[in-house]
Amino acid sequence: MILVDTNVILDLVTADPVWHDWSKLQMRQASLKGPLIINAAIYAELAPRYDTMAQLDELAETLEDMPRKCLFLAGQAFRRYRSQGGRKTGVLPDFFIGAHAAAASLPLLTRDRSRYATYFPDVTLIAPGR
């Protein structure tokens, strides 16, 4: 299984002029390695783009639970982020996503290499750059 970050899905949904082709290729390659999944945080981040749950559910067939261990890791990573001077308050969903990947030993397909690499260094990232 591979966890797919919100930004990659939005690249496809919005036909992002910069990232669409990269995200489409990465999704195709990742799907050859196993099922592509999202979690509740990703589902919630996607929800504003849809008028009904049924529309979103067509896209998000596989929704994985986030174990309590994941939730705790997310809170700890967010605390570390804030103690190191992180000022953005809207980043907690990223920590849920990274912690889920860490707790479940899932690779993460994302465009946000730096935050995940910093706070979840053991997660295998499928991301642009090195």
C-alpha cells in the first residue's frame, strides 16, 4: 500500500499546469507497486472540492484508519515543529499524514519532501528532488 498525499491528488483533480504530469506518472507507477490509499486527514482536505460525499467517495475508494499511535506521533511532531519556531498553524493535517505513513510503515507519495523528511525521516518518500 502507498499513502497518497492531498497535493498529488489535487494536481490531478485541478489539472495543475506545473505538477499534473508528474503526479499522474507517479500515481501510475505507484499503483503498479500496490494499492493507493488515503486517510481521514487527506479525505477532509479534499472534501472542500466536492459538493457531496458520494462525489468524493468515487475518488477515494480506499480510506485507511489512522491508529492511535499515528495520532500521538502527529501531535509529537507538531510540538517539535512549533518548538523549533514553526509558525504556521494549518499544518497539522500534514503531521497526521506523515505520522500515519510512519506508524504503518507506508511509503508516501507527496510533493512536500522537506516537511516529511524533517519530521518523519524513516518514511520512504516518493517525491520530486532529493
